[in-house]
Amino acid sequence: MNEPSENPDVLAVDLDGTLLRSDMLHESLWSAFGRDWRMPLTAALALRNGKPELKRVLSEQAQIDVSTLPFDEDVIALLQERRQNGQKIVLVTATHQQLANQVAAHLGLFDEVHGSNGQTNLKGKAKAEFLIERYGVGGYEYFGDSAADLPVWAAAKQGIAVNASQKVRSQTAKLDVTVTQITTSNGLPYDYARALRPHQWLKNILVFLPMLAGHQLTWATFFASLMAFFAFSFVASSVYVLNDLLDLRADRSHPRKRHRPFAAGDLPIAHGGYMAIGLLLAGIALSIWIGGLFLLVMLTYYFATLAYSVGLKRRAIVDICVLAGLYTLRIVAGGAATGIPLSVWLLAFSIFFFFAMAAIKRQAELVDMAARGKLEASGRGYSVDDLQIISMMAVGAGYVSVMVMMLYVNSPSVVELYKNPTMLWGICCVLLYWISRIVIVTHRGHMHDDPVVFAAKDRISQFCLVIMMVFALAGAVI
């Protein structure tokens, strides 16, 4: 079987990083983790028996919709052309056989499908030996992408390297076999920046609120708040990356979220884990420098967000309460960083106001689902039938937050901070209008999923913010 095949027209194709702009092992791991928070421990125990056993366990626990996976359309087009020219197309992958069969059934391209099983990891030398035994040395052409494919290319008639790194390109150049290089996509620095969701850092401006509400506008409090802002942004981005990895399946079914870097295959999923850990460590290090109380708040935020990402987001009402609490924790963090005591009025307003914002976020998702004809929210605990109730919750909580603001305006503490507290009634009126409008805009399906991000881009919301700031300034100085 070691002689060249009589029929070299066999094209063997790798899956991960070649046909697929992702990695099925990482896909399976994050999918299983999203379903069961104990999965990392289960995976670690399975790995003790070897990588084939790990892949078997993950393939059984994961729920992957292969129809939404980010396949490389250029590679698929090339395979279709080769098949029309009479070449036999074979999928040979280190992915477990069960998942490989699902991919093959979806694409309908392959004459044979060979994947790993509980005993054999079909990768590197093992894959080369398998292909040599089946087709002979020089009896096949091979599409691959990584250094693990070097032994497979070495025994092939010729090869194609898809989006290979510069190191792999140099290694293939040393082979006695011609390996053609093709590039269909590259992870750009912009994609890494997008994965951090820097536009969401706008929420972290809330750490400046204790300084502003307490009228303690000094360089010391500003610097402490600024450091808290960056610490919170690093930790929040760590969570955003982690959430994107856990939500791959749901994001790929969404008309907008499917363009996120990991869901679209623009970035390797393996890089996501490193990014999440690195950002978390940076945030924690800065938190330690700020102070012990602030560190405690940040750890509370991180673990609460982790619990939300792993399971709480799928529990109706609980998810809205957690989101409201996470917003309020930003204000608490600002107080912890600056040492400014937080007013009960501020905390009460924050809880009700951000409960309303979280409910509006769910309302926007349900409106979008209804427009697309979907009945159940993917990865959520809601259905379209809940839309009316969620809308009432948003309006009710929003109006209660305005009422808290009105009671605050009449409290004795306001007289100590403002020369003309009557001007603050203008803030209440504008806020009442803005909440009413944002619910209407959401109801009509014209809002981004996140109301805070929407407000930052919306001209009328910006105008309302300016007016409220004018009222606050007038109350303080006039």
C-alpha cells in the first residue's frame, strides 16, 4: 500500500481551519460548557484518557448546529469545482466521527468521511498513516492549514495550504512536495478590537456617577474614577469575550450577532480563551492597585456575570434582575474607588432605572423575534407571547425610577448640594419623556438590542442628556 495509487485523483480535505473557519474541538467545548458549567471538569477528567476520549465526550454533550457554522465559501467553491472535474473528495479530520458525519451531511460534498473515534485521534502522523494505507504515498492531494498537516503533505502527491501562518508556509517550502498557498481570510487587529466591544465601555462611565452626584470634583476623585473605569472595562471585555464563546450557536442564528468575530469565524476560537484570561488578569491587577474594597466589587461583578452567562440568562425575570444589579455595581465600584459614600436615593434610582433598561433590552429582542416569525428566544427564557408583560415591566420600572428622582428632589439632602433644587424638576420631566419614548421606539422595532448603546447614538437621546445636564448645572450654580 506504500506505492503511488493508480488513481491519484483523490482530494483529502481537513476540516478545522481549512474547510471550516473555526475549530470543532473548541466549538464542542464551549457549546458543552454553555449547557453545563461543570463541563470543564468533565473535560479535564476525559483528557486523562487521551484526546480521542475528550473528543468523544464533547461530541456527545455539545449541541452544534452545523448549518450555521462559518464554512469557508471559497474553499467550498474550489471543492465543488474539483468534484465536477471528476475528483473524489474525502473529508479526513481530527474531529470526532459523529460531528464529521453531520458536517458532511450538511454540505453534501464528500464521497467518504473519516474522523476520530474513541481510540484514534486522526491528526498529524496518524492522519498521514491512514491516508497512506488507504491511498498510497502520492495517491492523494491534500488541503490543510497547520503544522500538524506537514506529515500529511509530505506523503501527498501535492497539497494546498489554506490561510497558513508564515511559519507553516516556510515549513511547507522545505518539503519535496509542492504545496500551493491560498489565502481566503485573515484575522485583522480590527477584529480583535471588535471582540472587546469597546462601544459597551460606555456603560462603565457610571463609575464617575458617585463623584458627580456627591459634587466631589477633585483631581484625586477623578483619577480614582478613571482607573476604576479602565479596570471595569478590562474585566467587562473579558466577560464579553467569554459570553461570545458561550453564545456561538445563538449568535449565529441572529441576523446581527452572527457577524461578531468569533461567530463569523474571523477570529480563532482558541484565541478567545487567551483574550478572556488576559483581560481579566489586567483588570484584577489594576483593581488590586486601586484597593481591597474595589477588588471585592470587581470580583462580585465578574462572578455574577459569569453566573449570568453560564445559566442565569436563560431564567426569565432573573436575568433582568441580574442585569439591573450589574449596572448598579458599576456605581458601587465608583464609590469604592473614590471612598465616596453612596446615597440610598442614588441606589434606589439605579435599581429601578436599570431594571427598566434590562426589560427594554428583552423587549427589543422579542420584537425582533416576532418580526422574524420566531416563537422562542434562542438561549433565553422568553417567548413572543411574553412581549406585552415585558413591555409593562419596562414602563413600570422606568416610571418608578422617575418617582424616586422626584422624592429625591424634595429630600433635605438636596438643599445641601444644590443652590436651586427646583431646577431638578426639569430632569424628572425630561427623564419621564425619554423613558416613554424609548419604550415606544422599541415597540416599533427601531432600536438596537442594547438601549444604552442605542441612546449613545440617538440624536434625541443625546439632546435629552444635554438638557438634563443643563438643569443639573443650573440647580447647582444659580
